[in-house]
Amino acid sequence: MTEQPPSLFEMDDSSRPLADRLRPRTLAHVLGQDHLLAADAPIGRMVGAQRLVSMILWGPPGCGKTTIARLLAEQTNLAFEPLSATFSGVADLRKVFQAAQRRREIGQGTLLFVDEIHRFNRAQQDSFLPYVEDGTIVLVGATTENPSFELNGALLSRCQVFVLKRLDDVALHALINRAEDILGAPLPLDENARQALIAMADGDGRYLLNMIEQVQSLPAPVDPITLAAAVQKRAPLYDKAQEGHYNLISALHKSMRGSDPDAALYWLARMLDGGEDPLFIARRITRFATEDIGMADPNAVLQALAAWDVYERLGSPEGELAIGQAVLYLATAPKSIGVYRGFNKARAAAQRTGSLMPPAHILNAPTRLMKDLGYGKDYQYDPDTDTGFSGADYFPDAMPRETFYEPTTNGYERAISERLRHWAQLRTAGPQASIHNNNSITPETD
């Protein structure tokens, strides 16, 4: 086993939670964050120079944000002032700022650690600004949410944002070893159960240590089935209203766009396991079918709509399989943004040209006055021509012809592309080239 890191406390109190007893005493003992804490890494260099800047530590639960903040204060000789944004308000902040100002007068710096800093509103966040700017405090904020969305720009401009990683399997293995050292005995787990315990922690070191406290007294040997019955798997890190929601739907969307059905199924499963509403996914994949596939496979949108309908009829979990089938269909279908691009071009042209009238020859003429005005005159009924194509111009008279839809050569659009090319040749040859005869029958209405 690896050597046990010294505790922050001189005496080992076995009544304290294991996660508290195993808090590292130095930054060198913090697991999984070497990209920030190593001697040549950004925070490591600051500590080496004994000069911290205000910072935001952004990372998932159980990755060491609070521990790092405490150690930063200890290793740079700053007074440590912890606050939780969940339980604190402006009055609490004011007391901390006043205490920090008094310390500053006698040459003592203050590190203010604010846990869940994203829970402070904009006005509360603004209250930090003058004290951060003049150096009264070194602010270290911890958040599990994307600072770009949750913190105001003024505060972000005065702080460096450092991204902490979820603990990987190597770090979690090392954490188990440390726990076994301090407990004085190996955990009663077989190798498969040991791997299962790590998987159940899902990168959260604190959660892993809490589970270890539950299994340490179980009779050996514990296999994965016994382990699953004894402890609860950590809920997936997924918030349907926050960044995880957008990250995973983006991953699903881009996996389908990249024609990777296996990755698409994985992200779909991640979203469903995290509690995402399957109807939200059904709506998004329907949009995907029209935006990223379009006419390359016109059946794609039908598959998405069918999955949506099936889920509404069956519900979970049976209906989720239909969404999975649609995801596979969309991921393996040919891709094209011809419809998406063409529609945007046409909309821009419509906004640019305003209220131009359609050409008279394609307007119905239900009254004599309208006939006298030329409505419907010389209209050619395309299905009754030799080629099924008259070559007439359907744009407004005052608007030159424009090309909006440019099909790709992917999937069904290859045939569409050839058909449009043929029609362009007929149009160039002139409308008379495809007229059948004067006895053709033209419907009186659209």
C-alpha cells in the first residue's frame, strides 16, 4: 500500500468522518489535480512564489475544491475565512471584509473561500469587487456550475478560472489505499467489487470515502452483488436545468452528426440515466432530422416523429427503445444541411425584397376583373407537358432568379441534384421546349 499522507490534525479522531480524517496536509498529497497543483503548474507556481491571485475553482463534487482552498491559505500564510453562499448573506460578507481590513493593517493577508459561489446573486457578487481589487482579500470561489453562466463579468475579469477534473480511476485507487492505511486493514472486497466501488463513486472522492465507511465492516469476501446491496450508487452528475443538460444534448447531437451510432447511444443512455425528460430528447432529434439530414433522407424526420409518438403512447422504459432506434437511424443516415442553408437564404431574400407580388401567370383568376388584369394568363400546367416541367419563372417579376437550395450528393439528394440539373437545362432551352399541346387540361384552381 502507498504511504499514508499526514492528516491536517495532530491526533487521529476515529469518530470523525473518514473524508475529514483523510484530508491532505499539503498540496502535494491532493489527488487528481496535478495539472493545476504541480510545482510547474499554474497554482503550484503561485504557491512557490508566495503570491496568490483571486481565483474560481470550477469542478465536480468531491474533487478537492475546499481542501485546495484551505491548503492554499496554509501554504501562503494567509488567514482562512470560509463562507458558504448557501447560508451566508451581505451581512456575513461585511463582517469578513472588516476583519480582513483589520488584518491588513497589521500586515496579515486573508484568503476568503466561498463555497457554491454561484449561489450569490449579482449584487452580492459585486460586493467582492473593491476588496479583490485593492488586495484586502484573495478570493477563492468554488463552484460546480459553469462560471461563464453563473458569475458576472466584472467578477470573472478579476479572477482566474481553474478547471478541476473529476477523479480518475488511478486517483480513486490511491484514495482507497490511503483509506485502508488509516483503517489499518484492507477492505473486505474482491477485485471485481473493488472495481465496482470505484465505478459507483463516479469520480467523487468524498462519495467514495463515505461508501468505504459503509463496507469496511462487512464480512469478507464482498462481491459486486453484495456491494450493490450494501451501498447506493452515486447519482449521475447531471442537472437538467444547468450545464450538464446542454453538454450532453450537444454530445448526442454531434455524435449523430458525426455518424457515430455507438457514441450517440452512449450519450442517450447518459441523459436518460440522469433523469432527462425523454420528450425533450424526442424534440431535439426531430429538429436534428430536419437540420442535419433533410432531403438526404426524407424518411429521417418520419423516424424521429414515430419515436416521439411511440414514447408518448408507451412511456418509460418501453418507449425509450423507440428513441434509441431513431437515434441509430439518424446517426447512420446520410447528412445534408441543404434544406437548412436553403431555407435561411430564402428567408433572408424574403426580408430583403419585402412585399413583391407573385407573377400574374401563377395567380388564380376567379373573377372577370382578375382575368382582365392578366391573372393566370399563359399559365402552363407542368404535369401535362412532355417532360412534366414547363420551365416557367415563378419568382416575382421585379426579382431576378436566385438559387437557395443546393442539394449535396449525399443519399437521396444525389437524385435530386441530377433532377434539378436536368430542369435547369430545360429552363435554359426555353418554356416552349416542354409544352405538350394546346389541348392540355389545366386545373381551374391550385
